[in-house]
Amino acid sequence: MSGAGPISQDWEPVVLRKKAPTAAAKTDEKAVNAARRAGADIETQKKYNAGTNKAASSSTSLNTKRLDEDTENLAHEKVPTELKKAIMQARMDKKLTQAQLAQVINEKPQVIQEYESGKAIPNQQIIGKLERALGTKLRGKK
């Protein structure tokens, strides 16, 4: 190292600072009180359904209000009578109970019961599973 000049540092000094406060930290109660004491402007907003479970309760929403005001008779489509009878007949031919058929198609027994009683809302995927499990065509017979 003979002949080397004075040793100098080529790098800029590194300054470590704390991170800026996050939005949650800015709305912290201590931070808000400190801002009030300092006389700073504080903006508050009332959020819709904030901190409540009103959305899950039985309050009326816009859609239910619209349905109530509508004069048309709106109802869900139910399982047709011929489909109910076809499911029951095919299940009886295979000598399966409702619970066994439900297990074969990986659905709850209540689903089969609702389809056979006509209370279910038709679902094409479930009808397809029933067709495969029972080995019969249930849709489009006409």
C-alpha cells in the first residue's frame, strides 16, 4: 500500500428514518387527540353500516324493496311434476333410498327430498348428476 494517497470514503452517508405512519396509525385515538390539541383540522366520516351486522340481519335492502313494490307475481321456478315423478321412478327402479342416492351424487339427502317433493329450485348440475347416477334421461324428454 505504499504510494497510496489519503484514504477517503466514496459513499454517501446513510440516514435511517422511521417509516411514515400508516393510515391505521393516523386514525389511532392517540394521534387524533394529539392533532386536536395541536389545533389541526380533523376530518371524520360516517361509514354506512360501519361496525354493525345490519347487512346480515333481516332489514330490507334495495332489491327486496323493489320486489315488494313490483306488481308482477315473482316466484322462483320449481321442479316440474314430470321431473319429480321421473326421479322417483328411476330411484325406485334402482332400489335406492333418497339417502343412498344423495350419497352417490355427493349431495345432502335433503336435496333429493326437495327435488322429489317439488320444492327445490332446479339446478342443471344436480339434474345432470341424477341422470348419471340413475342412468336415465330426466331433461328434454318431450
